[in-house]
Amino acid sequence: MTALTPANQLTLLRMLLIPGFVILVVYGELGWALVVFVTAGITDALDGVIARRSGQKTSLGAWLDPMADKLLLLTTFVVLTMPGLNLANRIPVWLTALIISRDVGIVLTVAIVNLAIGRRTFHPSVFGKIATGTYILTAVAAIFFNYFRVHSVVVDLFVYASLVITLVSGVHYIWHAARVVDTPAG
């Protein structure tokens, strides 16, 4: 089976949309940026459905899909944090730094555990999935209200919801990692 299945092609398309999204935000084309972001979200939904229904799940897709998701969300948060873009709803630097730190911490933990004590499996947690959903809603709200150039308390609420779920998912991940380390490889 070829690694470049239709599902993996959609994932690659999502990654290729990221620079376009950044350019559109930087040049103040927030309506088009929202269209690109939503299109990327649709490719995320479709690639999983296509892979499952066609029986074409690949190891490449298992790596690419979460990486594409992380790249899109982290890039979105970074660009929405940038000063000088005249955004009515900037994402606070502290939130972007916290989210990046959490993700880097997770990747480093998995790498260190696998190198130090052998292969261990880390499954996504419900809190991680809630965090991803919250980040997506935060980004969509920020882009949407920035398009209308009005500050919105909705964005503020999503920012604080993102803070809470980042902390909860981070603590849960540490707890889960400790349990995985204590479990013999199987």
C-alpha cells in the first residue's frame, strides 16, 4: 500500500495551508484567513474518515495527522499573538508560551521515556482532546471577531478556558506518564 493515500494527501494539504493562513493574517485578510483555517479543519475531519472507511490507515498518517494539527494550532496561536498586526483580539503571549511549553514537554517526555526505559505507548487523553477542541474554538473566535475589528469577551472567555484546560491536561499527562513509566513494557 502506498503511503500517500488520499487521507495522507489531505493531511499534507492541511500543512500546505498553514503558510497561506499566516500570510493572510499578517496582511489583514482575516475573512480569507478564517476560510483557510476552516478549510484546514475540514481536511482534518475528512482525512480520518477517509482513512477509516477505506481501510487505509498508515503509520505515516498516524504521525503526520497529529503533527499537522499541532503545527496548524501552534502557528495560529503564534500569529494571533504577534504585536503590530492591529488585532482587536490578540492571544496573550503567556497563553501561547504555555501551550507551546506543554506540547514541547509532552514530546520530550515521550522521547526520553522511550530512549531511557524502552518503548512505551502514550495514548491521547480525553483532556488532550478537549484542549485541542478548546484551542480550535479560541482560534476561530479570535479570527472571527478580529475580522469585524471588535474586541469580544467571547475571545477572553476562550483564552481563559484554554488556560484551564492546558493546565489540567498538562497535569494529567504528567500523572499518566508516571504510570506508563511504572508499567513494565508489554
